[in-house]
Amino acid sequence: MYVVTDTDSEARMSNQTITLILSYLRQNRTATRSDLAAALGLHTRTVAHTVKTLLDRGLLIPAGRQQSAAGRRQELFSINSSYRNYIGLDLGATHIIGILVDANCSVLERVAFDIRPGLGVEMIISQLRSVANRLQVSENRTASVGGVGVCVPGFVDPRAGVSIVAENIVGWRNIQLHKILSADTTAPLVIEDSSRTLGVAERWTGSVQRASDFLVIDIGYGVGMAIYAGGELYRGTNYKSGEIGHVTVVPDGTVCTCGKHGCLETVASGKAVAAIARTAVRQGKSPMLMDLVQGNVDSISAADVGVAANTGDALARDLLRSAGGFIGLALANAANLLNPSHIVLGGGMINAGAILLDSVREALSLHTMAEIFNELELSVSELGIDGSALGSAIIAMLDTTSPAD
């Protein structure tokens, strides 16, 4: 059972409590039951029950005692990093990233491949299986593999283990990922959307560990978003929430891969920025970009645009300002609807730097109601390109450690 998707309120609360306790222990190394209750605002009975469950399962271990203010010696606990190892796999439109982590979320091994756009589905699956198999037999393992989490872009049905469609991966429809990958492992396996796993990683290890209502936007080859409400990942009726990349920002604009017109992805994704840049370079509008790619215009990427922009190229700077403006507009609509306390900017596009980020903030401020914006914290993810893979490993851990199992 995948607890993060469970609709039962008790299961969700158990999952929230585990997340809070383990995140706190990751940061502080050790804590008593009283420490956890006071720091996290949890009832002492809730903490005691969850700690006992995690001790029984071996995920927590005793870590000595400390004297309380009242003179009593209280038991300390810490995460048992040797409890299990977990694998997180991130399949994107342009990459496969796999990581092996311990129960403390420390990365033990990393494997990554670039994917050429248009690569066949069978070849992509073969490479994904190869990464998973390599990590399962890694010499860097410190324990047996307790779970495997896999994330892909687009629509995913976690309960069925099916990747329904990924618009930015040619031919990728109704892929039975759970069935395919289960043939190579006996460990529990979980399938999820890549933007949501980035949100999970931010919740566990990023800047929003104590926040309850926040958004994490994933700006890469495509654009997606994780929504947290009341401390829980919001997934929608059929696991299709967070499609901010398909919010209309240019009415009657360019046709999107989804079939609609003027979606955010058509003007602000890595794919779109690169495509717009290629057209402009062919028209002679950026000699700097032409030189940067040594005349190979077809190879221009969003990363190249970022490099050119930060070197002073006018076209590249304009492209990033435009993309940032559209992203800020879409986020303002989300903020006005959902009133989050935090918005985290993640994904590969944020590496473009201040030109993009300043434009996002400016547009967000311009289009968000002042009362909402003034209480909103905007930050940049520090998880890097491995964030979604890390989140995949975390959901694999959650799936096998919740008291609701």
C-alpha cells in the first residue's frame, strides 16, 4: 500500500508524523520524546506511539540519555542509518538519474545518463532498468534495499503503478512501470510524478520542512508543480494535480504538446526557451549564442541560453526575462487561489540565475494580491538536479515504514 496516497485520515496523520519526526532527527541527530513533542507541536501520546513503531521496525535506535530540566534522565533516539537502503530513480525527458541512499537520506551512490530527445521507449526502459540493477548490487550499499521509488513526468497512477502519459517523451503512453521493474527486484516499488517527488524531497530535506501549505514548481524541460495543503501532498481526484505547465498564459498562443494553446510550457519551459532561441539565432539575432554552440544551432539548449544571458547577450537575457514573467504570472494565479506560505522554485531552469529569478519575483509581486504576497516566502531549491530522485527514494521509505501498512 502506498501510504502517501491513502485517503484514510488516520493513515495520513501517521505519515505526517513520521515525516516530521524523521526530518527533525535528520537535522538534529538526536532527540527525546519530549524534545519531539515540543519542537513539532505534537501530542506526547502521538510522539510516543510513532517512536515506538519506528523503534520496533528498526528505523530508530536508542542513542543514550540526557537529563531533563526536572532532573529526570530521558532516552534519546536517532535514525538508524543502517536500517535499510533505498533507491530513487528519476526518468525525465532528457535524463535518467538514480541514487542509492541510506535511511538518513545520505547519498551512497549516484548514476546518471543523458537521454537524446526522440529515443525509443524500449531503449529508455532498458536504460532505466540498467540503472536500477546497478544500484541494487552497488558495493556502496550499507544494508539491504528496502524499497525502490521511480518518478516520471506527466500523468501517473501510483496505485496501479502505471505511467499514463509523458507528453515530452515521444511514444510514452500507458507504460506498466511497476510490472516491468518488479521483474528485477523483490523490494517494494512505488511509481510517482517527478514534480511531486521533488515536493516530497523539499518537505523532508529542503526549506519547507516545517511548512504545511506550500508549492514547489519544477521548471525543467517541462513545467510541473507539487502542492502541499495541511501538511499533505495534494494529488487531485485522479492524481492529476499540479499541471501548472498547462495553465494558459498566452490566449491563442502556440500549440502545446497537450493540444491546447498558449500553455506556460510553450513560453517558459526549458524546451520552449531553447526552441525560441534556435529560431532567433537562425535569424541572426545572437552571434554570441551562435559562437557558443560553434554554429550547431540545433544543439542550443536552455542551459546555453543561461550561459549567454549571464555573459551579457541581449537576446538570451530577454528570453529569460520573458520566461520568468510568465512563470511569475502563473504562480501568482496559484498563490491567489491557494494562499501558500511558501513557494519553492526548483528544476534545471533555475540554474539560469538572477535574470530569470528576478523576473519571476517581479511578476509574482505584480499579479498577487498584496495581502497574500506580503505573507509569502519565495525561495530557490538547494537540492539540485537530484531532487526528484531523492524524493523517489523517500516515498519508497515512507511506503514501507508507515504504521498504516
